[in-house]
Amino acid sequence: MTALLENMQPSRGAKGKCLPRAKVEEILEKICRLHGDAELNRLRDEARAIAKDLGLATEFTSLNQLFSAILGTGDVKSLDHAISRARSAQAPYDPDRIELLTRLIGALNADVLPRVQEPSLSLDAWRNRAFFEAYFSNYIEGTEFEVEEARDIVFQQKVPEARPKDAHDIVGTFELIEDRAEAGLIAGSYDEFIDLLLRRHGVLMSVRPEERPGQFKEKPNRAGSTHFVAPDLVRGTLREGFDLSRSLTEGFARALYFMFLVAEVHPFKDGNGRIARIFLNAELTRTGFSRIIVPTVLRDDYMLALKSLSNNALTEPFIRVMAKAQAFSASVDYADFDACVRELERRNAFKESEEARLIVVSASPRAGGLT
């Protein structure tokens, strides 16, 4: 605290000896973000006592302005740093995630991305594809059924007595995908984005009250070594992330961005991956591009690509695996359910990644042609 108090002294000389005011704000905001308001109030009390002993009353007055503004009880106009102003406005966000999202936007804007058009699908083909999209999206998350069992659940309402909630996870996902209007619905504003997130999660998790359907998480969550955005930073990070999306072109770029935004913030207790992929495909359907199914055989590549982006800011693996999945998804014939199952089997879609490689028939150079 002594160093921060002394830093509030007027600078002398051309360069001065003090940190920029915005840097002091950044330090205080980070303390608040990591340790809460109580810790910032404790440090303010400590600074007040030190200032009295050292004769730094004027410096404490200046520092106290920052404390008050960051805590939302002072004048936000006294703050210079964007993240400090956001916290003062009760919309704090995760700056590391915003930096990562900005890097992804840069990569997406700089790359030559696929433009795989949506195939013409009959009503039956659309419903069949919606089934397989829901089936694989749930399989990725560990909700595993045999295809025929899942088919009976979705189309015949035959719910296994031992797994009613797992069955509804597939049905809820299918309902959000099968409805053509819903399938291509995207948000035009931040408020619409939040409403869509909460509503879709409410549908998906409607039979799991323990997962807080339609409500953001209250406790931190993680996957392995990846710690997701803290609960009190969810809304602010989503707001900043949504605003950043305006710099992206429609289609593949926005689709990947929104999927990663939802997955990286991880705003819900459960269901984040499925909701993220629903937002991914809504962006694609809205602009007439092929939806993306991530088959079981591609799951490890998909998860590793997300982890590489989250932990090491590596964008290329993520873009590459999503392009491959889209090329595969667009090339499947969904018209007849049984024939589609046989095709997916031939192309190893149901295999685990260590058992086989996905066979992709595509003219897309990024997807690698026939693999």
C-alpha cells in the first residue's frame, strides 16, 4: 500500500517516477476481481492508516477516489482504464478472455475461410440431420446411447426407465435444432443474445432442476486444467465478447467465434458445449452455409483444438478441425435414415478417435480432400 500511496504523488521530470494512473486502476481492479470487494475495502483501510502515519493525506485522497470508483460508490469519470470502468458500472469482465477472443477475431478475419453452402434438404433429410447433430452433440458430452435406442427416444418417445434425464437431453437438443425458425435464429443485440442463451439452456436442461435450467452458474467451473470465467464476470465478459463480434463477417467466422465465446465463458453449470454448438450452427443456417456435426471419431481432435485455443491461444487447429467437420457434414446424404446410418458407419463417424480416422469427401482444400 505504501508504494501505491507514493505513486499518487505528483510526477516530476520529463518521465516521472510514477506508474500511469490507468495501471494503478488495473492493479486495484485485479485485486477486486480475484479476491472480492472485501479485500479492496480492507486495503483501503490499510492505506488510510499508513497515509496518516506517513503524512500522505493528499495522496490517500487521490487513491481513495480510485477505490470508491472501482467499488461503484464513486465517480466513474475518474477512471481511465476500460476494465475499471466496467467494474464500476457493475459489468466486470475477464480481460484475459477478451484478449483471447480478440486474437481469435484477428485470425478469423485474416484467414481464407470455407464457404460450404447448405445442401438442399427435404423435410425428412432435415429431421434426420437434426437427429444426428443432436445425437453426436450429446455423445461428445458423455450422454451415450446406441443409435437405434436414440432413434426410438426421439421419434417414438420410448424413454428408457433407467435414463429419463439423459433421454431428454437428446430430445431437448433435437427440438432446438429441428425447428427451422429456431435453428437459424441469431441475436441482433446483447440483450437478445442473453435471452437466447437462457431460453435455449432452459429447454435443454428443463428436466434437470439441479443444473439451474435457464440460469447462469453461481459457482466457478472447470474442465481439467482449464478454469472458466468466474460467475460474477459472466455477463460482463459476454457483453464485451458480443460487442467484439461486430467486426466479423457473417457465416463461418461468426459461427466459430460465437461457439468459442459460449464454450470459453462456460456460463452454465452444465450444457455449455451443446449450447455452444447450437449457437455455432444457428449462425451458419442464418447465412445459408452448411451446419457442422462433430462426429465421435473427431471428438478428441475437436476437444484438443478447443484446449489449445483456450490455454495457448492457438487458433489454427480450431479453425482446421471445424472446417473438416463442416466438409464432412455437408457431404453426408441424410435423405434416408437407415442409409445414412450405413454411410456414417462406412466413414467411421461412430468410431472412437483411437480406432479410426474420419473419411471426408470434400473439395475443400482446408479440409484436406479425401482423408
